Amino acid sequence: MAWIILILSGALEAVWAAALHRTSQATGRRRLVPGLVFLVAVLASTGGLAVAMQSIPTGTAYAVWVGVGVVLTSAYANITKVERATTARLLLLGGIAASVVGLKLVA
């Protein structure tokens, strides 16, 4: 159960990163809804990490949490055309995803 919570918490890391990106408009004014999504997601994400760390070693849990967040945030950025999906970038993100799976296998 801790691993499921950890993976979902990593996914929420991608949610709060995307919401944080959307909090500013071109005019520099802050937008309320993305700000609230950011706040809820960051609290749930770090809370889930804390719960998972009760039964998964700290280093492993943190690496998986960040890895899932990085891969999903980058995927979102590629889909929304905020970043270009180059071959090198996709290969390196695949390496991060493989490392996350590897940490699960050896933990």
C-alpha cells in the first residue's frame, strides 16, 4: 500500500508543478484556481510522501517520489508544447523511469 501512496504522491508532484506554472498570466497577475490546485496538491503530495516513508526507506522513497514527478511533469510539458520532446530528453527521462522501477525491485 505504501508504494501505491508513493506513486500517487509523485503524480501529485506533477500536478502541483503544472499548477504552479499556470498561476501567472502574461500580465503578471496571479490566478486563484491554479493557486488553490497548487496548494492542495503540494500538501497532499508531501503528506503522501510522509506516509510512504513510514515503511519505505527515506532515500528510496524520496528518489521514487521525485522520479515519478519529474517524468510526469516532463511528459505534461511535452504534451502541452512547453518543452520540445527531443530524442536525448526522452532517452534520459526513460532512464529516470527505469531507475524508479529498479528501486522498487531492489527495495
